[in-house]
Amino acid sequence: MDKRIYLCLAHMSGKEQAFIKEAFDTNWVVPLGPNVNAFEDELKHFVGQDKEVVALSAGTAAIHLGLIQLGVGAGDEVICQSFTFCASANPVAYQGATPVFIDSEEDTWNMDPVLLEEAIKDRIAKTGKKPKAILPVHLYGMPARIDEICAIAAKYDIPVLEDAAEALGSEFKGQKCGTFGTFGVLSFNGNKMITTSGGGALIVPDESTKKQTMFYATQAREPFPHYQHEKIGYNYRMSNICAGIGRGQMTVLDEHIAHHRHVHALYENAFEGVDGITLKSNPDGRFNANYWLSTILIDPVRTGTNYDEVRCKLDEQGIETRPLWKPMHLQPVYATNPCYVNGVSERLFNMGLCIPAGPWVTDEDVAYIVEQIKACCKG
């Protein structure tokens, strides 16, 4: 195949340029303006649940501002998912707090509720105080067992900061991911469901929290004619230019989600009956993943190969893939952090690949990808 097939390339609606041009024509090129306001309103309408949304420079910034508003500081502990990207845990360290890592369960590959409760009890016993927050992730767009996680959080009166960076449009029991916790996080990085080139958003419970989030995101400037600062603030607001891209992208968001689900269904059909290849799918009818990336597990015994051999062979055939996330409890930077593990994420990391699923991936591409994966296997 002449062209290279990428995991998830950005796909423009064609309407982005008009919103960007409007920003230039009206000289709104700063980190506020009509596009930012409109983008926030559109996101608010999309996620529902009477939430408010603040557009920010990155999903990482959104996690950071969520932690700040939950009062996370030096000496605190925050329960984090181990099987995810580092941006979920790093903002905890920004605050001088300690990430405590929880392994995954098999159903969704996300935070294990059983281990979560064990960890909370153990942290209270060891430190004399409960963790300050719980930070679950909806990995690869697959909803976590968020009802169980939130029930445990409520039992111990610990707030939930929900990382839905990869899960825009995913639902659990018909409710959008990112709206279950006190705060929710979205990402609009270049490879996400929609992009603003870079950017993110914090989903917040009400208008007063939205104002407070905007205050922290604009250097915590107090309402004086001169520059007065009584708290530490950050330069985290999204620009009006980036928000213009986001507005254009919102016009194709439903289309993007439908395409990712369509591609996943093609994979599901194609891999049915293929010995040793398991495609990750919704565990049951409560889960409705956006399938941001489709993911497979490769059993080395049954296939006669392993994920890294397959990755290299697919790369030679012009297909981009990526290993599943290396768990945070195995990362050198977090080697000494408390962790509660069951072996699930390590096994997944040693068996799994992300395969292309983005808006540019055609039905023919899927057939070619499956053909090349099958060619790697024995039999």
C-alpha cells in the first residue's frame, strides 16, 4: 500500500477557517473572545447534565485546575489509575501531592473498584487520613465502571475528578463520560475525537465554579484597576483562534464518533474467530465507547507472535500502531509511589496494540490492516 495509515489523524470539517477568519477580522486573537464562549456553550450542550464547561490550553491544565479547586496540596495523596498516559498523574505531582496508583479490571481496563476501596482503607490505616481525590480514566474511550467508583467515593466522601480526555462522546448508561464526577476533563489534542490543535476543557458543576476556574486560568487576577494577586494563578485559557477550530470541529463531532464506532464494528466482524487476537469491545449494554482507538490483545502462544513483532511488521507495511500504555507504577519517575496492583495492566501492556481508527481510516484500510495482522499469525 502506497499511503501510510495513521492511528487517528485530525480531520477538518471545512468550517474551521471561517471561525478563524472571523477572529482575525475582529482582532480577537487573545485567550478569550466570541469563539471561546461559543465553543464552551456547544460543549456544555453536548455533555449535558446541567454542567458548565471552561475551555483551556490542554487537558493536563484541566486536571491541574480541578485538583487545585479540590484543595489538593503538599502532603496529600490522590488515587490515580495506573494504566494510562502520564498526564493523568503528573498534575498531582505539580501540587506537591503523591499519586497512589490503582491497577485495572478486565472488563474495561480501567480503575478496579475492588482495589480502589482496598487502597482507600489501606491509605487511611497507613497515613491517618483519607486520599484527597480519586482520578479515574476512561481509557481509549472505554467508560470505566464509573457507577461503582462514584459509589465508593461517596461512601468515603472523596471527590472524583474524571479524566475523559479520550472519551468525548462515550457514555455509561446513556450519560456522557466526564459528567459523573465533581469535575471532568476533556482533551482536544491533535489526535483526539476533535481537535483545537492543542487544548482541553474542564467540566464543572455550576456557574460559580466556572467563574472560579476562569479566575485561576487567567493568572488569578483580582478585580482591581491595577494588577493584584492574592492566589497563585496560571496562564491556562484557550485562545480565540484555537476555539475557532473547535467550533468547526463540533460540526463533525457526531460524524467522527459514528465513524470510530463503524471502524470498530468492522474490526469486530473481521477478527471474529481469529485465534489469539482479541478486540476490546463494550463489556455490556451499559457501556457505549467512542472507540477513540481500537485495541487488540495478541496471545503469543496461540498466534506464534507477539505485539512488538506485529507492530514492527505493520510499520513496514505502512500501518501505524502503538503499544498500550505502560502502567504508571512501572514508570521510573513513579517507581517509589504507593501502588495497588493485580497484574492486569502489566499483562495488557505486554500483549496489546492500538490500531488505526480515525476519521481518515476507510473500510478498505481496515481490510488491509486485518489482512496484515492475520499474516503475522501462525496457521
